[in-house]
Amino acid sequence: MAKDLQTKIAAHDFNFFYGQKQALFDINLSIPERKVTAFIGPSGCGKSTFLRSINRMNDLIEGTRIDGNMIVDGVNVYDKEVDVVTLRRRIGMVFQKSIPFPKSIYENITYGLTLNESRTKAELDEIVESSLRRSALWDEVKDRLNHSALGMSGGQQQRLCIARAIAINPEILLMDEPCSALDPISTAKVEELIEELKDTYTIVLVTHNMQQAGRVSDYTGFFLMGSLIEFDRTRTIFTSPSKKETEDYITGRFG
Amino acid sequence: MNNPFRTTRRNIGELIAEWSIRAVASLSIIVIFLIFVFVFREASTLFLGDSDEATPQSTQVAQTDSTSQTTSSSEPDVYNPEAEEPEVYNPEAEAPSSGEEGAPGEFIYIAANPAYPHIYNPSTGLIPPDIDAASTEEDVVLGDTLSFTENFFSSTWQPVGEVPKFGIVPLLIGTAKTTLIAILIGAPLGILAALFVAFFAKPWIREIVKPGIELLAGFPSVVIGFFCLVSVASWVQDITGVPYRLNAIVGGIGLSLAVIPIVFSIAEDALSAVPKTLREASLALGSTEWQTAYRVMLPAAAPGVFAAVLLGIGRAFGETMIAIMATGNAPLSTFSPFEPARTVAATIGSEMGEVVWGSEHYGVLFLLGVLLFVFSFGLNAITELYVKTRFIKRFQGK
């Protein structure tokens, strides 16, 4: 990995357990700042688990346990002093399934903003507009901001979730298969969006779609059976992987 | 010949099972319907005039008072032995007067007649006994000039008396009072407990608390009533120092004990049914558990929680035993929560056992039953419609 890049997220000997079952084995990697990093691998290989470990979403699952360090900006997020709420405000997340709140489009975006601080209506209006513009949704919904978000199409809902995540201005954006339920046109729009957002945010993307990883990411990590097999520049992974497993997976010999 | 679409042969046991299920289901629906019909029919005698299907003795309670002396004078002949008897208890009353009013039967006669001369005489200024008869006669006429509806919406419930008064206003006030108190206590507690169990409690705590509260739903209401009668009444009196030991507050607390498990279990179901992904999405935006519960999960489950509260209200005004035991059971037309109250259900529960079969009182009690029916039916209908439309609105984004 290039030395000039600032490391944003780093894992050191990171192990993860669902009860007795170990899901991640000694993960070591550094995710660079303001780049798109993609994780690929077959289902159940642990890439989503790793992603959800970064903002501690796995805490919500009963009986999970970790071992090792997950460093974000030089701080171990699993430290006792780390407040998980503050952590998650700095790390936005977009899920596989779009999950708009059963509220209006406007309220969906302002939800995260009004949690801890009060803002004026004008400020909120401004942020709503800018985040909707950035997620390429403004023109489609500007006339129905007060309509329920559940009346939007699937692709719009997913972009709304992205807009909602970037409205609170996080530093890192975690995306857990954001396009797996979308049609190609919506997928293209989301990919464009990722392209655009990577100047501002460190984006970590989990995807089943290798073409997508190839298209949008700068770095790619390949997970298999809970281990990180290879992590390198996307071009290197896709053209000259150093591990046999990676090559087999990429060329479609398994998985 | 080889028809591939011929009906497959059915297993005989399967057929029997299917038909018995159908039979039981239709039977239960018919029985429920018949209960409706029965209650409405009994109450309808009030409006459809005094039909003769009711027992002659009891319908006369209303009739003899109202109209001709011929019926009233002819009636006592039949009941003479009983009508004579009261003279032992009430020497002041004149025999003819007893003959004129005695028609209702001994119970009413004894209960009403001694009261009049003794209470009314001093206040009106010593009415001689022989005028007394006339004055009570006048009262009877006066009482009956009140039409049934006027009587029904008056503020006195004295179903047994010379002039039976069937004012349901105090009963409605009592029901409203106790139900309101029960819901004001029960709904917040039930909903907060549901929130706690659904989102905050550790699994092992949930395993204890949830069945614990739901067990309360199966608690015999007479035990809750007894508990209120003995313990809660004392606590409330110690704290507030009110003169009446049993009052609407005690009754409301008792009813809230019946309401809480209903509100809790339905609200908890509604909250648990909200997709877990919503919770994750909210937490991922950096909200606390409480903010998530309050601002995302509760609104998402609002129709269900609303239904829980409505069903809680239904339970509160329909509950009989707790209302009889803990409210003081006095039909007072006062809105003060510290005075005794009597609910509609408690009235039916405590008076139906002693009412003269087929009398006006009997009809009024059934009318109260109809009132309860209609009210709870309406409440359930609102719940159903509201919940359905709101859920559709919410989750289809209309």
C-alpha cells in the first residue's frame, strides 16, 4: 500500500465471535482515508461482520464478542471510554435493504440532525436540500418533501438512506451491499454518487458484485471463511492477484 | 378415462375434522349473535310498550303507578296477603293507600313507603298521615309525568322506590371517572413497560417481566378487587386523607391493574413487530436507545399502541368485579375523583341478581347492557378501522 495515504481505519489481529462460533480470524488491514475500499468474497465470509464491527453495530447482537483492536483515527473503538453514540455519529452507515423511517422525506433526513442539537428551520432546510442534491435525489423529490418516504421507489429509498447518512456529515461511510436490491439504473446512480462522495468521505463498501468493486473502488479486500486473504489496490487484485484463492474467486472458479 | 384432473379421494378423518371445525365455528358465531339478540330483546320491552310476555306481576310495577285505579285496585286482591303484611311494619300508613300503591309487590312497598312519611313529614311541615297518602299519590303521578327519556337522563339512580328513578347520568359519570383514572394510570405504565421489555431489557429480564405482567391479565378480578378494598383503599386514604375509604381513585387504581397487562401485551407485540432494521438504521445514525425507541419505534408502532389503549379502555369500563368492590358503588352525580362512583357494569352486576324479572328496572339494566355492548363494539370497530388504515398509510407510503 502506498505510504503517502493516511490510514483512517485499521484492524489489528481482529477476531470476532458469534457465541462460540468464530466469524473473523486475525484480520489485519489499513483502510486509507478518502478512498473507496471494497470488500468482496462469497456469502458468509465475514465481510459484512467486519464492516459492522467498525461502527460497533454488532454490539446489538446478543452473545457476540471481539478480540483484538479496531482503530479509527488512532483510537480503539472498543475501548471502554469510547461512547458508541458519538462513534456512530462519525461513521455513517447504509444498509443492504433501504430502511426509510415511516416519516416524511424531510423528517427522514432531519432525524439524525435533530437528535443532539437544535437547529433552526432554515439550517435544516439547507442541509436537507444539500444532502438531497448530493445524493442526486433533489430534483425527483423536491416537490414532495412532506410525503411519506415509504412512497418512494426502491432506488430512491436507498439514495434517501445515503442522503440521511451524509446529512449528519460523518467522516466515514460504511455501505453494506447498498445496491444488491436495486435495478441497474438505480445502481448506476448510487455508484455515481459513491464516486462523487469519495472526495469527502472514507467509504467502505461491501459488495457481492465484483464488477461493481472493480468500477468504484480504489482498494479491494478479499475475504474467505472469515479471513482476509488479500488486500491491495483494486487494479492489482483484479489483474494480478498474489494469492491463488483470490484469482480463483475473481475468475469465477468458485463462490 | 384417465382424467388427470379428477378430484383426489379425500381422507375420511380429514373430512370429519374439517366439518366439525366448521360446525363449531358457526355455532360459536350463532351463540354470540343470539346473546346480542337476547340482550336487545330484553331491553326493547322498554320501548315497545309493556308487552305481555313479561310476567304480569312485574310489568304492573310500571303500569299500576301510571294509570288507572282499576288495575291497581284489582291487583291487590291477588296479592292481598302480601299487601296486608306491610301494615305490621308501617302502622302510620293507611290501609287504602297501601292498597293503592301496594301493587308493585311487597318488596318495593316495604322499601319505599316507610321512607316517605318519616323523611318527608318533618321537612314539609308535618303532613298528616291521611294527606300523606294523597301526597304520595301525587308524587307517583308527578314521577310518571316524567317521560321515560326524561327519567332515563335524570341524575338520580334509585331503581327501587315508590317512584323508581332510572337516571343513568351518575352511572355514566362514574364509569367515565373510573375509566379515565384507570387509563391515565394504566396506559403510561403499560406502554413504558412495553418499551422497556421490547427494547431495553436484557433477555433474561424480559423472560421474567413479560410473562409476569401477562400473568396479571389472568388474575381473578375479584382478587384485585379484594386487594384494593383492603390495602389500596387504606393507602389512598392515608395519603390523601379523604373521608370516603372507597372512591373513584381506589376504583381507578384497581381497574388500572386490569388494564396494564392488556395495554402492555398488545403494545409490546406492536413494538416488537416493528422491523429490527429500523432500530439499526436509527442507531447507526448516532441516536441513543431511548431516542430510537421514542422517536422511531414508538411512532412506527403507534397504531398498535393506540389499539392497546383503546382495548384497555374497553377492559376498564367493562370490568365489573373490581368496580363493585373498590369504587364504593354509590351512584353519585359528581365529578370528584375522591367520592364514590358506580359504573354501568357494576350496576348490572350488583342489581341484576335481585331485580324483578321483566320489570322496568329489569329492562333498564338490559338497556345498560346494550349500552356497554354498543360502546365496546364501537371502540373495537374504531380500533380495527383506525389501525388498519393507519398501518396501510404508514407502510405503503400513501
